[in-house]
Amino acid sequence: MKKQITILLVTAITFSGLAQERKDKAAFRATVNDYYQQMKKAADSFNEEKKDVPKKFMMDQTGIDVPKSATEFKTVWAEKPISQGESSTCWSFSTTSFYESEIYRLTKQEIKLSEAYIVYWQYVEKAREFVRTRGKSAFDEGSETNAVINMMRKYGAVPENEYTGLKIGQPFHDHRKMIEEMKGYLQSVKKTDAWNEEEIVSTIKSILNYYMGTPPQEIGSGDVKITPQAYLANTCKLNPDDYVDFMSLMEAPYWTQAEYKATDNWWHSDDYYNVPLTDFVAIVKSAVKNGYSISVGGDVSESGINIYTGVMMIPSYDIPSQYIDENARELRFINGATTDDHAMHLMGYVEKPNGTWFLIKDSGSGGHNNVNSPGYFYMHEDYLKLKMMTLTLSKEAVKECIEKFPDKKLVKYVK
């Protein structure tokens, strides 16, 4: 009995010693109950109310001779299509792409510019205008293609790698919360009649800095740094005075410069060269066939657009080709059938028996659905004629046309 007690005692002491020697640790780890998540997803899917996918009234383009790929077009050099994400900043993406092509045309440099840099300063200037007009000017995401050179004139330009406008790890631009916050703040300013410009602009900048990051005042590395203005002039070789804007609307006299009366023309630029429709179309054809590209703005909500084939054309059930004239164009702009809703980069052309087709580089989601050439549309000349409202291009491409204007005024830019 004593022997058994002794063995038990020794054993207990031994195990007690082992227990005392263990020093277990724990750490915080992300845990996901995969089986539960799969089960919940299946249960939710079963209980979810089944909704029909909305159908869109679309033109049947079967049997029509349309381009099948971007490779069919003769093009200028341009960067590959990128997405503007959840931001209504097509005006900056399309026109920045246009200026990248211009830099290559002028210097043979392949430079990717920052669209976000232009967008940032555009919001700052919109806030200033909102104060100046005591809340009467538009403050939203939209703008016009000539706004890009407007901002470049004052703030210069920077390459994409110097300012992306994205947070670390953020895959796409998303300005929804940012614009909501800025608009809410400005409406509170208007409501309280608190028009302190310095304070308002400072607050708008702080919101922009949080969502997009602070734009650089200098770019480069080490001791070799330059300002964005110097980068624009000395590296990019872009002169803001070398670019002009055209429209074709009956509401203003042809062969005069006039205001493009659209909400996104928030600073009421009246520098657009207004030309007859035949000249408007001729400008595009001549420019692109002579190696120039164009930033175009207009309407992309028509039933003749197929985002999967990339084709943009005007169906005869809308209006037959032979009836597309300045009256049909003006009517649609006045009654709202043509809206100023998107800007794109026109960068190539191909001739077919049924007319001229233009290659359109698109930053919106629509063009990225193109099965054969993601990021591109193929626009028939009739679509340009009826639905594209404005052009931004090199003055050199239209110098003979500009000479026809009896009075040419200096371009107004936001001060």
C-alpha cells in the first residue's frame, strides 16, 4: 500500500511539473465560418425574390456591314483604354487621353497623364465659382472637354505615377461618397449664407485630400524636381493656346463663337466655334485622316448602341440617314432627346461601303463590354452627325476653318 501511494504521489508531482512548464499563447486571427457562409448564401438565394432582368429596346444590327475589331481602323497613337470607375469624370479621361496622343504627335513620347489631378483642381475651381455665384453655379461631377486644358493652364499636369487619385489597394475610382459629402457641405454653406471663400475652398480640399490624396506641388526625385506647370510646358510640350473647341447648333449664329448651353459647361464658356453641320462633320473627317485625334462629347443613350459588339449607329426607325440635318440635330438637343452625357476619345477611322466609321476609346463601362475590343466603340458617321455635340482638337488641324471666322476673341478661362 505504501508503495502504491508513493508511485501515485510521484506521478502527481511529475504531471504537476509538466503542467507548470507549459506556457500556451493566443493571438487574434481572422476567422470565417466557410460552411456557414456557403449555407447562408444558398438559403438567401433560395428565399430571394426572383426579378426579371430589365430589357432594353435595341437595334437589331444583324446583316449590317459593321467593324468587328479595333484592328480594322487606321489610328493615331493612344494609351490603352482604362476605366473611370464609379466617377462621372469621362470629360477628364477622354480629354486627358487626347492630350496624351497630342504629346506623342508632337514629341514621340509615350506619357501617361493623371486624370485625377485635373479632376481634383476642377472641384476646387467649381467651389470657388459656387461661392462667387452664391450657389447658383453647378457643382457636380460632370464637365466639358475644354475644362481639361482650362485646368492645365492654371495648374499644369502630372504623370499618372505621381498622382493616381486612388488609395492604396483601391482598384477603381469611386467618387460617390466624396461628391455627396462635398455637395452636402456646400448646400449647408448656402443655407446659412456663410460665404467665406478661403474657408470653403479649404474644406473642399480637405475632403478631396481624404478621398483622393493631396496632389503634388512638385514632381520628380532627388534634387531634380519641377512644378506641374513646368512639366506641362517643358516635358509635355503642350501649349494651351494651341487647342480649340467646336459645336454645331442653330441657336447661335454660325461662324461666331458662342456658349455651349449645357449644365456641365458650369463656367459658361462661350468660346466654342459654331459651324454648320456639314463643316462640323468635315472637320472630324479631315482631322482624323490627317493624323489628329479629337475629344468628343455628346449623347450615348440611343437604341443603336450595342455595348457587346461596340457598334454605335442611328437606326432608320429613329431617322433615316438622308434626313439627318441641322434641324433634326437641333430638335433633339432642345427637347432633351440628345443629352450632354458622355465624352470619349475619337482616335481612328475606317472607310466602308456604308460610310465612314470612327474608332472611339471609352473610359465608361459601356465600351469595356465590347467582346472583341474591350474599351472601344465603333461609331458610324451618322451617329456623329446627329448625336455628338462638341469637339476639342488641335488648332493646327482646323486652321483654315478658323480663318473663316471674322471675329476671334481670346479664350476665357477660370481665373
